[in-house]
Amino acid sequence: MKFFKKVIRVRKSEKRGSFVQVANSKVVFYMHLQLIKDNILSVVICYTYRRSM
């Protein structure tokens, strides 16, 4: 019975770990999107600024 409880505990912790990994990858993905948006905006601003000069 003790062995069975250990297996259940390990499985629960594994699931929690994978959930955290998924959450982390989503956060990284959103940060990456924000960086891309910021880069595009800065390029557009520089381009329009140069054209207006």
C-alpha cells in the first residue's frame, strides 16, 4: 500500500510540473509577441519619422 501511495504522489507532482511548464511557455510566447509588436511599432515610427523629414 505504501508503494501505491508513492506512485500516486509522483504522478500528481509530474502533472503539476507539466502544467507549470505549459504556463511558462505561454508566458514566454506572449512576451515574444509583445517584443515583436514593439519592434514593428518602432520600425514604423522610424520610417514615418524619416519620411516626414
